[in-house]
Amino acid sequence: MKKILSLIRKDYILFWHDKVAVGLTFIVPAALILLFGSIFGGSGNDASGIRLAFLNQSDTKIAKKIESTLDTTKTFQIIKTFTDDEGKEVPFDTTSIKDYIIKGSASSALIIPKDAYSDTSFGLKLKFYYNPKNELEMQIVQGLLQQTVMTQIPEIFNQSMMRRSEEYLGESKGLSFNRKLASVISEYFGVDTSKILQQGFYSTYNDSTEDDSSSDKGASNFFNNIVKLDKEQLVGKEVNNPGATRSVGGWAMMFLLFSITASATSLFDERNSGVTLRILSSPVSRVDILWSKYLYNISLGIIQLTVLFFAGYLFFDIDIFSNFGNLFLVIFCSSAAATAFGMVLAAFSKTTAQANGLGTFLILTMSAIGGAWFPTFFLPPFIQILSKFTIVYWSIEGFLQVLWNGAGLLELLPTLGVLLGIGFLVNTVSFWRFKKGDIF
């Protein structure tokens, strides 16, 4: 038994000296648990900072209260202006707010029209424009909007209806009418009569207990009928398979990063096997080797992404051909940025195991926070900021612009510029490191 324990001790000593093994065993899982825990169980369990274009054309009390509520909520980032062609901040109108959503500057917009509500109105009319490039996001946005708006203003409807009945019928008859109406609503919707008269129809939903569940449901159904949300999808109506179209780019980028990382770190294998020395004995410089690896990996990335998108076309009928020229540009820039990532891993690692271990951690993290697995608005605000520094985020943006929005070259230029800029900066660092390192 003593011999066996000694051998176990030896294995632990070797394990703790292998930093890559330790990292993959403890650090990578712990970091991912922290990330997912912050999203689904901790500080990130409530969506926040969702961009919502907003236009209020009404001067009524209800419209002002809705606007005030949205202005103060953490759930939405309310946008009321846009930058025109002259670079000036201009308030939205009905045309510009639609264009704002179509261009993808925000995924949804809420409009309160002039005739949304009046003293003679019983219901409230709202307009909702949306670009569902992420279906889950749109469902959550609509649910949060309904919750945010309707839980803040229901008493106004109740008071307004009661006030008008008293104005038209007189105080005594109006009070009697309100009581009878509350009785009818209570009978058919299961809402407690006293709460209708004193608190408003929907306030019972906010202050509910388990015993009031049926009452709450009735109140909710009642208000769903009097708040009319006129929804219009502005982008993506012609997309054949929306779900696959939205997700294919993120998964393709994750697998591309794994492939490029493995290819770039083959420099270590070539050095250890003596291939590099044999190549250097010919009229080939170290710079030539680096450039050949870089261009090879870009071409490999282009081929892999093209094949994956073609597979999406065959399996899910994703339309990749109507805007293929711009799709190819995004593929090229994404491949260049991914190759730069692989090369910098090779430049700062001492062994293949180190490069693969660090690459696995970074790729999984970038995929998680970059939008490949779930919408970025699930993330805590500070991680949403970090996501914009990842290759995955900007590649997905580019693919969605092309496949979902049908964007032209001018609209794509900022995204392409970011991807190429990331590639240039990372390549500069990696080439500097190669010159100082001993990979050759």
C-alpha cells in the first residue's frame, strides 16, 4: 500500500507542476461557473440595458407617466434621438424611428401615438416596431414592456372610467354604476370588488398572495384586453428559417476559432520534430514562415466558414446567395481576426498544451459573452461592455447584418473595420513577440 500511495503522490506532484492541466481542471470550469451563475442565478438574472427606441407623440397624463417610468427603469436604455446625415442629434419621428430599427441600431421601438388615449378612451393604444434578429430577446422585451407599462399605470384607467361615469351620470348614479360595474368584472374576471374600487384593476396583480391567484389572473386578462399593442415586424419577414439564420454565425465562429488555434500552434510541433530547422536551412526566413502560416490559416478559415454556411443552406435553407458578396467580406475579415487570435496564442505560449489550454478558456469565454450561445442582454452590464471587445461579437454582428438585414457594403464598413482593426493590432503584438521569443 505504501508503494501505491507513493505513486499517487508522484502523480499529484506532476499534476500540480502542469499549469495547463491545473487550469483546465479548476480555473476554466470555475470561470465558466462564475459567468453562467452571474447570468442565470445572480446579478444577471434580470435583463438590463436593453436598447429601446422611444417616441411619445401624446401629451396625456398616461403617456407622460409611461415615458417617466421607462426613463427610470434599469431594464431599458431609452433612445429618443438619432444622428442625422449632418451629424446632429435629432428627435425621432415616425419615419426615422422605423429606419433606426431597420438599420439594426436597436432591435425594437415603442411609439405612443397622438390618439393613444383621451378622456373618452377606455383603452390605451401603443405601437411596437421590432427587428427580431434574436427571437428570444424580442419575446422578453415585449413581456418586460408589458410588465413595465401596465404595472405602473392601471389605476389611471380605473379612476378615469369612474370619473367619467360620475361626470355623465352624476355623483350618486355614477357611484352606483361603478359599484355595479365592479360587481360584473368581479363575477366574470374573478377580481375582488373592493380592490377594483379602491386600488385599480391591475394593482391586485402586484400585491398578490397565493390566495389571490385567480383574482390576479382575471385582472391581468382584463388589462390585456384594454391595452392594445400594435406590433409590426420591420425586418426578417422574408427569411426562410429565422432561427437557423440567427444562430449559424455564432456556432461557426466558435468552431473556426478552435480550428485556427490548433493550426497556429502546429508551429510547436514543427519545431519539435525538426521540420522548422530543415526549412530554415533553405533560402527561407523566419518571417516567411510566419507569413505562410498566417495566410494559410486565413485561407483555411475562409474555406471552413464558407463550407459551414453552405451546409446551413443545404440543411436549413438559409439564404446565403442573395447577398453572397458581402457575406464573403465578413467571412474574410472574421477569418483574418480569428487567425490573429491563433497566432498570438502561439506567440505567448511555450508549448502546444499551454496554447490549447489557454485557447480553450478564451474561446469558450468569448463565445459565451459574445452572443454565440445566448443574447448578450442576458449578461451583466459590465460584461456587455467586455463582449464588444471580442471577435465573436463583431463576427456575429456582421453575419446578422448580411443574412438578416440584407445590409450593403456601406452599412457593413464599421463592422468590417472593427474586425480588421482587431486583426491588425493582435498581429502586431504577435509578430513582435515572435521576434523576441524562442518558438524557432
